[in-house]
Amino acid sequence: MKKFYCYSKCSTCKKAKKWLDEHQVAYEAIDLVETPPTKAELLEFFAKSSRPLRYFFNTSGQDYRRLGLKDQVATLTKEEAAQMMSENGKLIKRPLLVDDHQVTCGFKPEVYEQTWH
């Protein structure tokens, strides 16, 4: 079962949810802010992706800017990044969609089509 980490007030999450529903993709919706992934889960997600850590960060988020992470992300270890994200779900780029083999952050219809359809 796919896990769909989202934030109810996020317009991008709403678009992604609509796409999943229209394409009859089964998923479990999880509130990213109320119940962020654990550090261990995040480390698994990083391992499933060939993307750099920056891909997983919500670089346009207020918390990201407030914490000055722009200058820190390049030097963070995966463990440090996972710890920070597990404590503050708003640091994670949303929506985050994962299954046993794949992970995507954000919503682009063409990526969803290629990865989740």
C-alpha cells in the first residue's frame, strides 16, 4: 500500500490526491504535519531514491527559511536530515508518496504518470 504524506491546506497536495483518485491508485493518506515519517522511515526513503537530500526538503517553506537550511543542506548527513524532518513535517517537500520500491516528492502529473500509474 502506498503512503501519501500530505498537508490538508496544501493546494499541491489536493491536486496530487485528485490525480491519484482519478487514476484509481490506492493509498493511505497520512497528515505530514501531525504524523511525519520517522527518522528510520525517512532514511529508507532516501535509500530508495537516487535524488540528493535537497529533493526531500520543502525549500519554499517558512520553517526551511527560518532555520537557514539553504546554507546547511549541502553539509547535512542523511541521519541529521532525517532527524530534522521527523521532528518537523513542514520541512518535507509535499506531497511525499512512497511504496516498497519508489518515492516521489512534490506533484508533477508526468512524474506521477510514469511512477505511479
